[in-house]
Amino acid sequence: MWLPILLTVIIGYLLGNLNGAVCMSYLMAHEDVRSHGSGNAGLTNFIRTYGAGKSLSVILIDGGKAVLACLAGDMLLSAYGLGFEGRVLGGAAAMLGHVFPALLGFKGGKGILSGLFIALSVDWRIALIILGVFAVAYFATQYVSLGSVLAAVAFGVGFVLFHGGKPLVMLGGLLMGGLTVFMHRTNIVRLLKGQEKKTHLFRANKNQ
């Protein structure tokens, strides 16, 4: 059984290295989105740099790779009665690859978009909670980072609430949620100091 577990991790991690923001910035502008703004390879920095109108491809790439990683884990481990756990393992590996991509110098995104699609692949109820928490926090404050941090916390809590009877699944959810919160640590500091920038996700980029 160790071989399919290893394959799940490798496939998930390599898929995670396929970063939508980096890919689309090279295709559209022949540059690396990480050379702009916050230097992050995530959706928010992409929108701040190129505008919301060009972000659909980023969402499709980052969401698609997360779903594929989860499905690969399910397929590889279902023969051992661990298909559900395989989805979580594949998703966790993809998130790790997205956040720390070896093929991109270990400088990736923060995992919130990947986390949403992982949740959709594992349990749609958790995905709805994440979306609801993010939407309320964002539209109330215009702080993407605040919405992302609270959504990451909701991610972990959702796995505990709905899958507390499956220790490996619950642990995977807590670790992924915790990783996303950790990746927002500088945002948390800026929020506490009142220095965080607000982001208008649905406003076109003024440079377009």
C-alpha cells in the first residue's frame, strides 16, 4: 500500500507546482506576477496586477489541479478502502506543492483557492462554509486577507465537525487549514497594525 500512497503524494505535489497566476502572467504579459505587488503567486496579487477580468484562467488552473490531485488519490487508494482518505492526501500534497513549489523556487501562493477546490472535492458542505465565511468577511471589510484567514480557520473546523470520526481525514483538514493561516502570518500582523491594503476584487485594473 505504500506505493500508491507515495504516488498520491508525488502526483499531488507536482500538480500543485502548476501555478495558475505564474502561468497566466507569462502567457499574457511575458513576465512573472511575483515581480509585482506583494510578490505572491496567488489570485489576489494577480487581480491587483492584471485586473479581475483576466483571473478566470487562474481559477481554472489552480482549481483544476486541486481536483485532479484529489481524484488521483481517491483512484490510487480506493482499492484499499481508503478512497476518501486518498482524496484528502492528494489535496494536501497539491496544497503543499502550491505553497512551496520546487519547480518555482519554493515561492508559491498561499493556498486559499486550492483549499476551496480541495474542499469541493472532499465535502461540498465544507466548501459552502468556506465561501460563506470568506464572502461575509470580505464584503464587510474589503480585506481579502481577513476573509482568507477566517476561511482557512473554517476549513479546519469544517473537517472536525463533519469528519471527526475519521482521524486521518480530520488531521489532514486541520493541517491544510493551519498551513493557509501560517502563510497569511504577515497579513495578520498588518491587519492588527491597521496597515493591510484593501482589495476590490471585482473592479477592473486601472492600467488596463
